[in-house]
Amino acid sequence: MKSRLGAEGDEATQPVQPGSAQEGRGARTRDGRPPLPAAVGQTRDSMTGANEDETEISEVAKDLLKQQVQALSAKVEEMERKVAEVTQKRNAERKSKGKLGTGVKDRDKGGGAVNKKQQQLLDITKREAARSKRMQELMRQVQNIWKQISQHKWAWPFMKPVDVKGLGLHDYNEVIEKPMDMGTIKNRMDAKDASGYQHVQEVCDDMRLVFSNAMTYNPEGSDVYVMSKTLSDKFEEKWKSLIEPKLHEEELRRLQEENEVQVKEGVQAVEEIDVEKLTEQYAAQLEELDKQLEELKQQATPKFSRAMSVEEKRHLGQSLGKLPPDNLSHVIQIIAQKNPSFNAHSDEVEVDIDAQDPATLWRLQRYVQAVLSTPALRQAMPRNQATKRSGSSLQNKTSSKRGKKTTTP
């Protein structure tokens, strides 16, 4: 579909250029009519600008929509990654199940395959064995401390149980609820059965009980009180410097191992969930994100960016044919904005409507509508201006796919 702007037959004239002298010196149109009044031109230009301002999407809105589209696109990519991970995990799980079945058969044949539960028990056994070894080492250090205290010159009153009857301490059992002595502690440290100490902290508690009992029953300042206080201070000094830091380290190690076990159990629990349902859930979320993304893309697309239909192009060509000659300069400007190679300075300008981009065509349509809808312009135009072709400087030609050209009415 093509439109020719400029000369036609013997009545050809120079094309009206933007800002040319013809626009302001009383020139007459090809059909002999004077040009439109200046007021009409001003009205046309103001309406054209208003239409363009109303139809153009603001740059701020465009940027905001683009940001939303980019953010949603990132979410879609992240969801696609999750779906891929779940699918990969599902496939790996299926393979592992097949390998597990093979492992069971091998175990029956003496291959010694180990399943997850057996591996857990094996790990627990290893941790307990290592912990027991460390505690045995601590117990040996506690025994050394006991030995050092027992060798002190004032340790002899505390090496055996208190002889209540021999010493005539008839109220001892009423004052002291739980008697304790260092000899009993030594026997329990050496015991290999259930009567022995299970933890070094139990040794510490009993050693403290020996000295606290003596200081409770004997008055402050007495020989036994001073002796027990001296041994107690020595024991606390060695305990806090040698044993307590290692007990603290052991407790931290225990908590760390428990956390590791919980993490492993949590991972195994996640691996055992229904992967198919998880895949469906991610797929549904991905579908919803795709819908939102498509809606945002539609919002981000300008209203008049779609391609014109053949009927709309034909109607545009007819509308261009109705424009007065002094409006053609702005038509040329619109076309030249998007098409720098467009030659608008020859005597006759032929415009291929099909070759113009959608944005240019819609701008032309809005301009034509603004001009033709101006009341002052309609009053200034003769009745046959909208229908007569011979009085206009615009000639429209349409071409079908076969190359046949027809003239618009």
C-alpha cells in the first residue's frame, strides 16, 4: 500500500516542506482554495500535541514496569532452577533405589552392603568409642590429682570413713547427711563394675563432699577445719586448671556432634518426602509466575505498538487523502523521524505504508484524527473535500499480494 505526496499530472506543484515560504505568504492550494486560517492551524497543532501527550506512556511508568518485569523474570528463573533441582534429585533417588536393591542382594551373598540405618548405628558407635577414650584419659588425670592430694601431710584424717563410735561423735550422722572419704573415692575410681564412676564430674562432687563435711561438722579455726580448707583449695586449683577446660571442650564437642546428627536426619527426611508432589508444587508456582510475567509484559508494551491490520492501513490511506496540503509537511516530519533515509525533498514523494513501522503508522493515525476532528477545520473544508480525490495533493494506491494496484475512492 503506497501513498504519493506531491505533484500529479499537469497540476504538479512543489511539495510543501516544513517551514517553507508557502506556509505564510498567501499561497493557494492546487484546487484554487486559499490555505486554512492560522487559527485552524494552531488548533490543529495544539490538538496534535495533546493527543501525543495523552497516548505516550511516561518514561517513569515504563521504567517501573521494566523493573517489575526484570524482578519477575528473576523469580521465574529461580523457580525453573528449583524445578530442575527437584527433577534431578528425583532421578537420583530412583537410581539409588535401584542400587540399594542390588546392594541387598550382594549382602545376602556376603558382599557386606550397608544400608542407611546400619551406617547411622556405625557412626554412633564410632563417636561413643572416641568419647569413651577421651573420658578415660580425663579419669587418669583425675586419679593423678587425687594422688597428689592424698600425699599431702594433712590428708590422713580424710583417707578413711569417720570413726563415729571411736571418736564419740554421736551426733555426726544427724549433722552430716552423706558421709564421704578419699579412700572410698579411690575404690570407686578403681572399680571395673557398675559401682565405679561413670563420669569424672562424679569424682569431683565426692572430693568436694569430703571437705565440705569436715568444715560443716568442725568449728571454724579448729585443726580439722583448717586442714580440710587447705586441701579443698588445692583440689579446686588443680581441677579448674587441668580438668574443667577439657570438660567444657568435651561438652562443646558433644553438642556439635548432636547438631550434625540432627542435620543429617533432617537431610534424610527431606530426601524421603514425596518428590513428585514437590515437583508439581514448583510447576504450579512457575505457571503462576509465567502468567504474572506475561501480564507485566503486556503492561510494559505501549498501547499502539501492535501491527496495523490491512483494513486499518487502508483506512489510514483514505484519511491521509483527506488532509489539506498545508498539513502534509507534518506528515513528512512524522515519517522522517523513524526513517532518516526517507527523501522528502523531491517534487513527488511516494510513501509505502506497508514499509512503515507500527509506531509511525499509529502516530500518523492519531495526527490525522486530530486534524480531521477539529471543528474549525471541518467548517473551512468544502463538503466534497473528504470525498473528492482530484482536489487533494495526496494520492493513495493499494497493492495486493499479486501486485495489482487500485485507487482508493
